[in-house]
Amino acid sequence: MANDDRPAGLPDIEIDARGARCPLPTLKLQKALRSAPPGAVARLLADDPMALIDIPHYVAQAGAELIDVAEHEGLITALVRKPTRQNQAARRWGKRRAAQDDRSSS
């Protein structure tokens, strides 16, 4: 894990984006993950319903892991793990392989 001193089960990063509207919750998550170490877990709190759509899309694009996303009484909570360097390398390799396959099938 990114921070071995934290109690088990708690995220490394807390992002409170309540009151922020699209695209700010996603941008706050992006900024936090950019400065976090590989494998860090971030918890995002938001109350903009668009976050239920935007966060999963961003996470997929970034190659991160969406551990959980839930909405309860208007509060959206998302747990996201920043990819490790190994995961990032595998993702780049997969993209290159897919591009090669596309070129060879044309």
C-alpha cells in the first residue's frame, strides 16, 4: 500500500468535492492521483449526480481501478486506486498491441 502507517481500510487520500459541479469533482480526483504514489487509494465525496458518470469514465481512461462507487441520499462516494507502474506498463503494452492488430487486419 502507499502509506503503511494508516489504519487498515482507510484511504490514503480524502477528496471532498461536495458543492463542486461537473467537471470539478473529476478534476480534483485527477489532481490528487497525479501527485499520489502508485497504488494509493483515494476516496472522493461528491454531490453532483454527474460524478456517477464522469468518475467511472475518467478512471477507465486513466487506467486506474474503480474499487467502489455508491450513492446514498445524494452523497456519492467513490474509491479509486492509482495504477502501479507495472499496471501502467501493461496498459501501454495493450494499447500498442491493439494498434498493431488494427494495422495488420487492414
